[in-house]
Amino acid sequence: MCNQIIQASPAENKLKITVKCFIYSPKPTLEEACSWSVSFEKLMKSASGRYCFRQFLRTEFSEENMMFWLACEDLKKETNKTVVEEKVRQIYEDFISILSPKEVSLDSRVREVINRNMLEPTSHTFEDAQQQIYTLMQRDSYPRFINSTAYTELLKKSQQMNTTSKWFFNCNYNCYLFTHD
């Protein structure tokens, strides 16, 4: 049954991510998956790319970087002042506060800017911090993702699916390679 989770060894974790990306995210075409290696910007513009990259970040214990970046993107779309203030407070508590288990790594200059911005929160309160985290992911985690077994296997699966034009999986294979949320 595909809903059951079968424990895999730690060495299999990165391969599990690949299949999870294929199952739960919008299915990337081979062309789309290949484009992720061209630039970090292409990866981040792709819903499938962000999902797969987030799963990879989870294995590196840095998923909070993507979570913070996504929360900032969501905040920038908000126009209601009351909702903006609430979202700013929540983002601060979740990712900026030193008491948070999901605290992102920011330099002191950016933290000072945030503290000043918190006096009058706007949808751009975390702009500098978001850019710093984006750059961190781009320079640090992205090259490892592109060179990872997870990404290589994703490309292989995309190639296979591209060849057969069918998006289906062997249930036993999927169950073995699942990770839990």
C-alpha cells in the first residue's frame, strides 16, 4: 500500500527525496528539471523546483531558509495593513527571534535593520533579510543540490517519464522510498 512508510537507511535519504518530489510536487518536465542547473533563479521560479530543493534542504537541516524566503514572498503580496502587521510578527517569531528553533542565520547589520523596521511593519520589513537568505541558499546549498544524488535521480526519472510519456510509479518502489513529513 502506498500510504505505508518503510524505513530506509540514512544512505537512502537523498534518493527518497527524489521520489517524494516526483510524487507530491507538480511533475517537472525534463526540460524544466534540467533548467534548474542553469541558474538558481530558474529553480526558485519553479514550483516543482522549490519543492524539491526544500526537501533537499530538509536533509541538510536548513529547511528554515526556504520557509523564511517563502513567508517573505507571501508577505510581499499582502496589502491589508492589519494582516501585514500580523504576518510580520509571525515571521519574526518563527525565523528571526533567537528563541526560535527555526531561526535563520543573519548578520548583525540585517538584524538591526529588521529591528528598526519592526517599529512600523510593512510588507517589505524583511527585504534585506530575505535577500541575504536567498544569497546564502544560492551560494551554499544550491551547488550541493545540483551535484546531489537526489537531483541526478530526478533527472533520470524525468528522462524515463519523458521517453514513455507516462507519469506512473511502481507502488512498492514508492513506499520504500518515501520520507515522512
